[in-house]
Amino acid sequence: MAGPRFVADPPEAARTVALETLTAFYHAPSGTTHILAPPAPQILEALAGRPGEADEVLARIGERFELASDDAPAAIAARLAELEAAGLVRRA
Amino acid sequence: MSESDHTSPSEGGFAPSRRTILALGAAAASTVVTIRPAFANTAVSVLNCQIPVPSPDQAGNFIAADGSVVPPGTPGAFPPAPRPLTGEEVKALLHNGPTPAGLDADAAQAYVKYIGRLHAGTSGFTCFASLQMPR
């Protein structure tokens, strides 16, 4: 299954501050700040400088976390679409 | 009376697990909120954002006068910008301002047309979009 491949900017392009359960994320290339809720920061970390499809993102995150979702493929696709619309990931 | 607040019985036996549960959320949920600059002083960082011309995945290609990305060496097209343009430079160009230092004037007009064609998800779009926002 070949879905679109996404990539995020490398970690040095961003400054993050953990705010309890949320993350303030300053994206230097765009000069914009975003407030992220899980699993958005984890997805950005999984794609930082490493292109991957939705399945690969799930696999990378799954190495560190127990994923909880009724429909993981739909959820990850929705998260990637959000991050793309925000300009934080792009098609690789 | 408040000393007991410092200890939480539920944390006493908590062993951090490497396998923390991460909820992926429902498809309809939202996990990204972008903070829009609403004050003049926040505009500074926006104007420092950068737009690569062309985007990194198209590096090396030329920019035609109409802003389209064409193969290197295409007659009448311009080489890639020698450096990413800043939001401030693009804003000036959009308002018929001066050509940024180090750029050919005709090439700069092609770059502006290229930037105007950017869409969500392409490198530089967020920077360009932020220039369009009213302040």
C-alpha cells in the first residue's frame, strides 16, 4: 500500500516547550507558533528529517508507545492532514 | 494544612513505563492550533520567515517568468534563488517594492509569481500565507 510520503523539518528548525499535556511548538522556517496536543508532537518527531508513509509513522511511534485507537489508519491520516494544513509536514 | 498536597498517594507506586499509552484521537478531533499574530510586534518574526525558491524537493530547477517550475536550463527561465527569500522581502515585492539584494529584478518577479502559486503543504506556504493575513 503506497500512500503519500510525508516529512517534517529537522529538529533544529523548531523550538518546543512542554506545557503539561500540550506542547508549544515554534516553527522557525515559517515563523509561526502552534499549540500541539498528542499525538501531533510524536508524529513530527517521527517524521523530522525522515520521510515516511502513514504506516511507517505508526510503526515508528509504536516503537515507543502503546497506540490507543479504534481506527489507527484513519486517525493517523487525519493527524497528518492537520499537520500538512498547518505547514508542519509536507509531501516528501 | 496544605503540606499533604506535596505527596500524592497515587504516584507512590508509579513506575514509569517505556510503553506509555498514546491516544491517536478520533479522525474528527483536532490536535493543532496555530497562533495567529494579532499584534504589530509579533509581525517581526513573521517577516523573518523564509521561502525557498523553489522548494527543497524541486531544488535545482528553474523558475519560468509565469512562476512555474521548469527543468534547469529552460530558455527564458531563471535559475533558483541563491538563498531563501525572507517574508519581509516577499512582502515588499508583492507591493512593487525594491528588488532584494543580490537578485535580478526580472528573476525576482518570477519568484514572486512562483510564491503566489504555493499551496498548503509546500515549503514556504505558511510563511507566504502569514503575509496575507490582515493585521
